[in-house]
Amino acid sequence: MRLILVRHPAPQVASGTCYGSSDVAVAPHDMAAVRASLQASLPAHVPLYASPLRRCADLATALAQDLPASALRFDDRLAEMDFGSWEMRPWHAIERAEIDAWAADLAHYRPGGGENVLAMAARIDAFLHDLLREQHETAVIICHAGTIRLLCALQAGLPLEETALLAANSAHKIGYGATVVVDF
């Protein structure tokens, strides 16, 4: 199965803000620009899956009409990581000791008391297993950088904790509105 992973457009948050699972909006002009660029590059008549967070859901809803998609499904398991009390705080305002604790235990530490990377990996893995059972040739997934990094890491077929660490340690180079293609 070929997965075309699409990162949402830039959200309306100040640069340097931790916004993981926060439901933040996208500026209309940014949404329109990403939508226009994707219309020409994404295949039509394939299933479309999306995180229910509005920065993904709004783009997915528009693309489902544009392409058109054979089906549009929102799945909570595709949401970005929940950073608990760190959500919507500037990264520089988070205690250095907390960030260091997370860096020391990337798989298990729960930043801000939220979700840990291993828990996120487990829900992304469950989504992927359900999707692979559907046996589509191609599917488009509108989601988040963390979700994309985990889906790419799952391709290696490693145990889940190693997958979580692989994703957490991979450099973040996924632009807003960018696509990444992964074959399973």
C-alpha cells in the first residue's frame, strides 16, 4: 500500500509555541495556498484519512471535494502528541529541567503530564494495522509532523519502543503542506 502523508498548513500560533494536540486554526490564505498546491499533485478517487484537529480536518474536507476522494474518514489516532500543560506555551518558558527529563527518556517521559512518544506510537501503529487490512492500493493521510515521523519509522518493522525512539530522534524536516510517500 502506498501512503501519501500530507502535513497540515502552518497554524495560527506564535513561532516557538508548543501546540501538539491543541486545536488551532490555519489562516485562510495559508489554507488556500496548500490546497491549491495539493490539488494538482494528489490522486483522485482514493480514500482520504485525517486527524480531526481542524488544521488537518479543514484541509481534508476541502481536498475530499477537490479530488474527489473515494471516502473521507477522520481518526483520533492520527492526532499530534498531547503535551499536557506544555500546550500553547512558548518552548522557552518550559522549565529546562522538564525538557532535559524528556530528552533523557524520549519514549516514556510524559511532557507536561501529557502523552509519551511510546503511547503515540502505539495508537499510530493501531491505525496503520487497521488501514493495511483495508488493502487499498493508495491512501492519502492529512496529519501532523509527529504522526508522519512515526508512520515513516513504522516502515522499518522494529519493535514499538524502538520505532518510537527512531521517530523521536529523527530530524524534523517536514514542511507545512509537504507530502511524504511511504510504501508498505
